[in-house]
Amino acid sequence: MSVISFLRRIYRKSPFFHAQQAIEKSLKAVLFARGEEFRKTHDLYELADRLEKAGIFPPSNADVLAQINPYAVEFRYGDEVISTLSSEEVDAIATQMLDWAAAIIAGMEP
């Protein structure tokens, strides 16, 4: 694969990777802020499920977030993922999750 082809592939997929990272960090921030334990993982489904079991419900459920999981692996390791979500959908989910986490953390008492 040429360098140009490689860079084009990375550029096309990098927004999905960064959206996955933003969602992952949002979920972990809420778990941490609420004193919930969680293992080291990049699995959005697992993190959302952990929140739901603690009675904390993210705006996107675990099944929706599981569709974004592959982007953590694809970007790092070059595995090919066939997207079922558009970049606009992933962006909307990530934005919604960041806003949700910020609101929860901001509303907590010190």
C-alpha cells in the first residue's frame, strides 16, 4: 500500500476513532465520578452496561454503542470495519454522550 493510500484510509477513519475515544472517556468519567468500579477496557458496550446496572442510563444504549466499538481496534491495528453508521450519526452520538457526561459531572455535589 502506498503512503498516500495509507494516509487517505487513516484520514477517512480517524473521526470514527476519535468519536469512539470521546464516548469511552465520557462513560469512564461518569463511572469514576459516581464511584463505580470498572476494569480497564475500550469496550463501549461493557462500560454502558456497567452504568445501566448501576442505575445510570446513558443517552445511547449499550447496543448502539457496541456498533462504534470496532473503531478503537480498526484505527490502531488496521482491521477493516464495515460501518453501519454514518459519520454524522457517530458524531451526533459522541456529542450527545459528551454533553450527557458533562451535565452529570457538573451537577454533582462536591
